Amino acid sequence: MAIEGKAAEARQPRIRLGMVGGGQGAFIGAVHRMAARLDDQFTLVAGALSSTPEKAQASGLELGLDPARTYADYRQMAIREAKLKDGIEAVAIVTPNHVHYEAAREFLKRGIHVICDKPLTSTLGDARKLKALADESEALFILTHNYTGYPMVRQARAMVANGDIGTVRLVQVEYPQDWLTDAVEKSGSKQAEWRTDPARSGAGGSTGDIGTHAYNLGAFVSGLELGELAADLDSFVEGRALDDNAHVMLRFKEKDGVRAKGLLWCSQVAPGHENGLQVRVYGTKGGLEWTQKDPNYLWYTPFGQPKQLLTRMGAGAREEANRVSRIPSGHPEGYLEGFATIYAEAARAIQAKRSGGKVDPAVTYPTIDDGMKGMLFVDACVRSSKRNGAWVSV
């Protein structure tokens, strides 16, 4: 049973973790820390938690870190931790996008595993350089596309791969939010300020922030590779420098004799949608539907038969889903558990690396390659929209 397996894993030595970013007032840093703790595989021992030294120290004290291992900058942290006998084995990078490349570079070149928030970087050029470094490094690179950690997302992926819905024809994915409906970046919202700033966020606004999640989810479940897209990007809020809404048509590469088509909508100006991520995949034999607001359920419709509701760890649940479930069916798991799955999978890979063993083939997590695909997706969306929605290669 999955729960018993978790207890066995917890007896392994915890992985010494550092963090770059995620200090006082940061949303995603706290999420990463909770996710890392949930399965008891990591212990946070060091951090460069803010670009402001005073705030970095204050944040370290709040988290109970040794002041000697609370650093003023990530380069200093990478240099010193790499020399310590009990230095960090992995680092979580949870900064705004423009810091990802340089921070990851400092740790990768010293053999420290990197767990990085998405998108990969702020520019395609930095992404290519980072991929080259990661490919050369002995260290692992894990990207936290956390929605791939939900058990029923794993279930959907396994069912598609098993041919349960036949050959995939259509992929529909959407991710609407409403929190940027007004110009909150001008009213002191730290999260909105950097996410709408091209210098810190990159070329994509909603496309980079949540569109990459939607694209990654659709590709993860369907198993398809994107070939071309046509995008219509808008900045509806006056004065906003980056897109806050995107409609994207997708043409996937041929698989099993079919070139599947898709539609992706991401928006941060859709009132009534707090976090409306959902994916639907349709094939020659049936369809699947999953939505994050009910993450423990997956709708499966075999063509010509009644619609079926599949539940986490319920009848019909596959091992791919059960192995990342923590509690029995009927008890809901959610966002933090899905995020924690990425950390748990990363821990399994790091522990295998540590012991010189092989990583279990069942271990699944987003890699540097998934990060590159996300960056290419954003780049293609921007290029297409500038050409009035023309079809462009990805």
C-alpha cells in the first residue's frame, strides 16, 4: 500500500536542502517548504532567502536556520555549502524568473541538485545556456510543474498511454484566474509587480506564469509533442506590459497516424475563476476530463458507454496513481500533496544518485527538457501574436 511505502522511505537519511528566495512575504517559497516537509525526505538547513541582507537574516531566523548558514547572496551560499562536510545536497530556487539561470548555474557547476520553480528562466537564451549546463552536470535538475503530481493526473496519463481512449485526436486545456483583472501591480502587490514586469518575468505574462502550466499538463497527459501553434495574446489592463490573456490553437506532431489538434486558454483577467485549471483529452475510443477544483476525481467516457467517475485509490485506480497517493480514498488530497509528489519523486532520484543505485523507472518528475519546452511555447506564442496570430513552428 502506498502509505506503508512512505513510512519506509522516511527512514532514509533526509536530504539536506537549501533555498534561494522564498523569504518573508513570498508565496511560493512557503509552498515549496511545506511540500518538501510533507513526506519527511528533506530538511532545510541553509538559505539565501532574500536579495536584501537584513530581510534574508530575518527570514532565516523565522525558519530556525543557523545564522551562519543564512546567506546574503546565492553565490556565497553555493561556494560555502559545496565545501562543507554537511553542506546542502539540493537547492530549491523559488525566486522571480530572471534569477533562475544565474542561481541554478552556481549550484549545478558544484554538483548540487537543483529543484527550480517554473518557468525555467526569463529568456530563451538563458534557458538554452541552463540546459547545456544541466546536461553536462552530474547533478539532477527538477522543475516544479506541480500539477503533474496529482494522482488522477498520473491516472489519466497512464490510461492514455495504455490506449484506453484510443489514438488521441483533441486536447483542450485551460487555466483561467481573475486576480489581475485590475492593475494590482500598481497598488503594492509584490507578486503582481514582478509577474507583470518583462525584466523579471520574461516575454510572457499569463503565458509564462500559468500558460506554461497548462501546456505542460496537456502534453503530460496526452503524451504528445507540440509542432505548431497560433496565438492571440492580449494585455487588457491599460498600461500592462505583458499579456494577461491568451487563446492558443495547437497542432501536435503526428502520432499513430494522427496529428492531434488542441486549444489552450490562459487568463488572469477572468472574474469568477480563482484557479480554474482543467484538461480534457479525446481519442478514437473515448475521453478523459480532469479539473483541479475536484482533483481526486477523473471522468472517463468510453465512446458509446455511460460516463464513469474514477476516484483516487478507488476501483479502477492504476498503480501510477496509487503510488503517489498518501491517504485512503474518500479523504481528499489537494494542491500541497500534488506539489509534494514532485519533491518525493525528486527525493527518490536524489537518494538513488547518493547511493550509486538506479532510479526506479516509475519515478516521474519534470526535467530541464520540460522547462525548455515551456520556454519554446512562450516564445512561439509571442512570435505568433506579433504576426496577427500566424501559425509558427515551436
